[in-house]
Amino acid sequence: MENFEQLMEELELDQEQPKLIKIGEGLIAYRKYLWALKFINEKIDRLKAYKEQVTNDINHSIETQNNNVSRIKEEIEKAIIADPIASQTKTGGRTLSLPDIATVSLSKLSEKLDIEDPEAVLEELGQEFARVKVSLDTTKAKKHIKETGVLPTGVTKREARTLSIRFTR
């Protein structure tokens, strides 16, 4: 068939209103419109595939960079714990100051609670830990668990630190 751009121009598809199909000219009058429709649909399919590939490439790149950030932060955290160049804080954490780029702070090792099954915790601790829509008040439950030291079903205890990096402006 004809060149796609030429067909688009002939049918005035770049205009707001395309050229009208001439009535009474038989099937040939529809032929160009059907070819245009076919080409446009194929172009749409190619653009959709291209868009999906670009999106996948960008998502992969973002994931790769997020993994790099995590690995760098993990390395900084391991090093700041062991390296005597990092100052010990009053609270038991560590700090490292590089005035030209950033200050790195690592909190002391503290216990964190992860409520994996709020319904089981709510059932065991009772309705006083419920919110209006009968769900667990996790803040109140965590405080109670820390105070009593009793770990109800559905809760695991882990140790964690917070790494903070503030870049110099």
C-alpha cells in the first residue's frame, strides 16, 4: 500500500476533522480509510510495546539503583560500627562527620517489634488495645509488650539500628 505519511496527509488525519468518505464511489472509497486504520492500530501496538519496554527498563534501573543504595548503606553501617574513627555517642550510637559532604549517625542497637498477625495479638491482649474499627493499636501494644516483656503470639522481636545521612547543602 501507499506510504503511511502520504495516506495520513491525503485523508487529512492531521486535521481536527478527517476528510469525509465520498458516498457512492463504492468499496474503493473505504479502502484508504481501512488501510489508515490498520496502520494506525499497528503503530499504537508498537508504541504500547515500546512504552512497556521503556517502563520495564526504567523500573529495572530504579531497582538496581535502590539495591546499590541499600548495599552502600549496609557497608557504611558495618564499617561505622567497627571503625574507631567513628565517634561513640552518649546514647551508645556512632557518628562520623565529613563536613564537605555529610554527617552519618548510627543509633544504638535497640529492640524493634514487628507485629506480623495483628488479629492474633488483639485476641491475646484484649479489646483495650483495639481501635474504633476493632483493629490493633500497634503503638499501644508495642509499648505494653516492651513494658511487660511478654511476647504474644503474632509478634517477633528483632534488633535494629537507624542509619541517618544528612548531606551538606
